Amino acid sequence: EELRTLSLSDELTGLYNRRGFFILAEQQIKIANRTKRGMLLVSADLDGLKKINDGFGHHEGDRAIVDAGQILRQSFRESDIISRIGGDEFVILITEKPEITADVLFSRLKKNLEVHNRRFQRPYLFSISMGVAAFDPRNPADLNSLLIAADKSMYENKKKQRQRKKSENDFRAP
């Protein structure tokens, strides 16, 4: 049992790892197809990990990854499948109450990030980008397609965020 747990969980964060996520998510997709239940897949990315590692060392980068895992645990429910699938990449499968909106998820994450940044004075601004894809049982998709769609959504959100920051900086320029 201990070996099974170790093979499915991420050593650094204690979240599910890539293998654990795929095993659980594939099973949930089968159940959702059978029961005609919708789900949401969230792709999340720790912003600026390379800069953190380069500027403050890999120990600080590991701490940022652990912090990201804790913030995601606070932002999502215990019944959600929260996983670190590699480096600074996380995915969350929301199987219960999939009618929750992306805006609610973004708002909850933003609030938890603000609390974290106030509480822990890190030498960098801690942030996580997120994207969402919906599993529609009337038009089912496989797990890989959902991951691609959520990732695309996340990168679109990152691009919008960078443009917003650039506009704010341009506005402040003398």
C-alpha cells in the first residue's frame, strides 16, 4: 500500500503525480460518460519558476512549488483531484458540482494568492495562472483533448494578464 501511494503521489507537494492523475482522471471520465455528468479540468501553472530558481536558488523554487500545492489545496475541494504533473504544472479535475464557473474558481484562487503574498514576505510576487476546460457528457472528449483545451485556456489567460500589466505600466510611465 505504501509503494502504491508513493507511485501515485508527488514527493515534493504530496499531491497526486502525473501517473496518479491519469489513473484517477481516466476512471472519472468513464463514470462521467456512463452517468452523463459534466466535469471541469483546470490547468494551473506557477508563474516565473525559472526566474525564482535563477534568482534565488532551487531551494526557493522548491518552496514555491510546495506553496503552489498548498494554495491549490485551499482553492479547491478535497473531492477534487489535484495533481502536479511536472515541474511547475498542475491540473485539477472537478467532478462534483461541475456547474461552478471559471470566474468563481479564478476569484477563489486570486483571494488565496493575495492572502499568501501578504502572509509570506517572499522576495518575489507569487502567482499562478489558470485555464479551464469543460467536459460535456453530450459531446464527450478524451482526457488528452481536455488537457490541451485547459492548457490553451491557461496560456490565453497568461497572455491577457501580460497585456494588462503592460497597459498598466504604459499608463504609469511619465
